[in-house]
Amino acid sequence: MEFVPSEEALLNEELKRIRADIDAVFDALLPVPMDSRKRLVEAMRYAAIGGGKRVRPLLLAATADLFGVDRDMAVRAGCAVEAIHAYSLIHDDLPCMDDDDLRHGKPTVHKAFDEATAVLAGDSLHALAFEILSAPEMSSDPFTRAELVATLAMASGMNGMAGGQVMDMAAEEKDYDLHAITRMQQLKTGALLAASVEMGAILGRLPAEGRGGLRGYARDIGLAFQIADDLLDYEGDEAKAGKALRKDDEQGKQTFVTLMGADQAREQARALVDQAVGHLAQHGEDARLLAALARFIVERDR
Amino acid sequence: MEFVPSEEALLNEELKRIRADIDAVFDALLPVPMDSRKRLVEAMRYAAIGGGKRVRPLLLAATADLFGVDRDMAVRAGCAVEAIHAYSLIHDDLPCMDDDDLRHGKPTVHKAFDEATAVLAGDSLHALAFEILSAPEMSSDPFTRAELVATLAMASGMNGMAGGQVMDMAAEEKDYDLHAITRMQQLKTGALLAASVEMGAILGRLPAEGRGGLRGYARDIGLAFQIADDLLDYEGDEAKAGKALRKDDEQGKQTFVTLMGADQAREQARALVDQAVGHLAQHGEDARLLAALARFIVERDR
């Protein structure tokens, strides 16, 4: 009889594995130069290596696994997504943005280095993402490379993450309702999570027409992820989260929690996860990791 | 007898044409949304439309012309380069970087809008560049799209423009010699100018082995461009330049002018232009516009 690990054991194993894999690729991609760019690359490494849960690369890799994609390729593409995520955190933490001092339990990049270096380390990680995806080592198929770039660029710019960040900034002045909050979060957080799943499908050469189920899964977990984030901000433990919490409330921002109440928000997040897992039915047991990830996203404490 | 316009008339005509073309594509790519991203897209339009000499897109288009590339394609790719250039100016002008109030004769983006919007407008233009290049409308050939992305990403990141910017920031503390200044400028300004020429060759499907002459041309004009910039900073007219000058001197930075003297720097720039034009010999009369551009680069007054 084959030993089948519990869903939690499987997930912990896979989270540990992807963290090590992503760190190793970043380490190889970011050798510290001997010239005066040393400080820049050190800041990039500080932001990119060793921090974060690596949910996005694991989403990408777990999706790619469904189609038997080589893990090294999935990790490379995951590094590109994580480079975008890391740059966005550096820029979001800047004094002129959210002005945060702590990220992943350590000083933010502009605190550990300086503001100018933080801006440029973010910009350089941004460019690195597209350098990774467009390089021949990413995939021997140029169509795959171009599609990966297009998907990630669209998810990060004005019609994705950056656009959502602007909507979030405006939320302090405008009284967003549930519809507006949902739309904002779909761009701010949802777009990059969805891109991670989509990029896994692209590596798996799944034609766009066949991606409906996976896109439904991605949409649902994206929203669940943000509701969980709002709950964490509302009732989480700062030490575990490794960053300042209760900021939404201080700024008088509407969130899923202020609009629905904590209990209903939690219920909604769990319902979304069930719905997300439902979208995976056609993949059967193969989608166990994606299902486990969906549950992790709402139950996490950081 | 056919009328052959003077080199100056040809150049002015072409600069006017590319300015109109680039503005039209940006205008189409950046419709102002009805939601709270309005301010972001307005800031992107403010930075991208109507400003700048458009030297980079014209370099790209003039190179592409050598191979009979459709002008619309060259303009699209030129917009991607210009989006990178525009984002870099927005971020360079920020208070934590060069802290400039004036650019192209109008308030810088963080002055006209605010710092957070400036950071995000820069980030969004950065992503837009790769969205443009990876879109199927850019080229029907995915290999061309991926190669365009790879070339521009490499030229903008830590081994290109952003790396050069960091080296420039460090120049205040370190006493750079001519060798170090040259290396810094090759990254800071040269990489994007060289990428523009390279992308014209990529659109023209010129294999990498055949790009030696054009690369030599790009390398020489890149350096000449920066020497001309240093000369402008040293002896130029602020009203014409549309930005603050004499900043290098105030900051005690070494430049080509401080290291060589203005006269020798001017001589050096002109020698580089002659050398650059020499690299174009194999293209004969077809390269007239590239030759005119090289001369414009050192003789310009803004």
C-alpha cells in the first residue's frame, strides 16, 4: 500500500521545496558585481531571497505539474512572477506610498538601504522578470516565451497590479462599496495570482480555450486571498505576519471585513475556496496540491 | 532630376514625423479609464505624450528602414523604448533621486501629480513597454517578439540603464576616472540607445552575426550622446533644455567635461560621430538618416 501524505504534509513539503528552489535561482541570477552596482544588487537580493511564502511560484508550479512540465522551467517562470511581486512590495513600502518599516519580519528595503536604492532595486527586479521570461533558457519555444511575457506584463501594469494599487490609494478618499473593493482587489492582488496559474498553463501548452476551469479557480482564490489578508490585518498577529497590521482601520479604509463583518468575510472566503476547488474537478487527484494551496490561502496566519 | 533634401531638412522632417507617430500610438494605448485609475493614466500620458526629442524611436525606425521594415511596426517598438525612457525620467526626477522640478519645460510628474502617482506611473509605463513588445500585433513572428523583449529588458535593468543610474549616484562619493565614467555612461545612456538600434535590426530580421557595424555605430553615438549631454549641462541654455542644468558641477561630480575640458570633449564627441558614420559604410545612401541623427546628437542644443 502506497503511503499518501496528508494534504497538510504535502503542502508543507511543497512550500519548503519551492522556497529553496526559488532562492537558488535568484542566487544564481543575482551575482554581486565588483563595481559600484554592488549596493543595488545587494538590495535586490535582500528583497528577493529568503522572504515571502512563495505562494505565486507554487501556484505556477502546481498548475504546470498538471501537464507534466519540467520543474526547473516552472521555477524559472515562478522567479519572474516573484521578481514582480518583490518589486511591487519594495515600491509599496516607500515613504511616499504606504511608508512601511517592516516586511517579512525585517526592515524594508528603503530602511535597510536608502530610498533611491529601493526605487532602483524595484525597477531592476521589474526588468529582471522580463529578462528571465524572454531568455532562450526559459523555453525553447519562442511562442511560449512571448506568451509568458504578455501575460505577466498585462497582470503587472495599469490594467493589473499597478492599477489596483492606485485604486487602493484612492480608497481612503472614496467610499468604496463591495463591488468597487472587489474590482480593486481583482487588479491589485488577483491579477498576479491569476497570471501565476495562467503561466503554468502556458508552460503546459494548454490552449487558451481549455483554460476556463483553471481561470475560475484562479479568480476564486484571488478573492479569497484578499479577504484572508483583510482578516489578517483586522485580527492577525503582527509578530507572525512580520509587518505592521491594523493599517486599513487607522486609515479609515473600507475592506471586506469592514463591509461584511469578520464572520461573514471568513465564511465568504471559505465558500470561495470550495468553489475554487470545484473548478479543478476535471483534473482529479492530480490537482491535490492546487486544492491544498487554495485552503492554505484562507487559513494561513501570515 | 530628383530633389534631394539637405541632411538637416531630412532630419527635421523625420523628427517631426516620428514625434507625431509616437504620440498617436501612446494616445491609442492609453485611453483614460472612468474608474479611480484615471489619475494614474493621466500621469502616464503626461510623461509619455508630447515631450522629448524621440531620438531613440527614430534611431530604431531609421535602422529598421535599412531593411524595409513596415514603419508602423517600428513605431510600435519605438513606443516600447520610449515608455522605458519615460519611466526612467519619472523615477530619476523623484525627490529621493535627482529631485528635479522641471522636465521638457514643464513640471516633473511628481510635481504635477504627486510622488506615489509618479512611482506607479513609472512602473506602469515600464510594464507597458513589455506589453507592447510581446503582443501579437507587434510582430506575427513570436521569435521576433521574444528577442525584442530580451533586448529591451537587458538594456533597462541592472546590467543596463538602472545599473548605470546607480553608478551615477555613487559618482558623487567616488572619484571616477575617464574609464569609470565611460563604463557608467555605457550603461546609463548607452544601453538604451544601443537597444534602439538593435531592435531595428531585429525587426529587420538581420541575424546577430550581421549586426557588427550597427553595433559599432550605436556604441559610438551612445558615448557621443553623453559627452554632448555633459557639454549641455556645462554650457547649455536652461530655457532651451527645459530642465535644470549645471547640476553635475554643483554636486562635484566628474563628467567628460571636468575630466577632459570642454574643447577636448567637443572634439572627442565629433570624432566619435565620424567613427559612427564610418560604421555605416556598407549601407551607403540608405543610411543617410542614421548619419544625420549621429550628427544631430552632438550638435543639439537641448
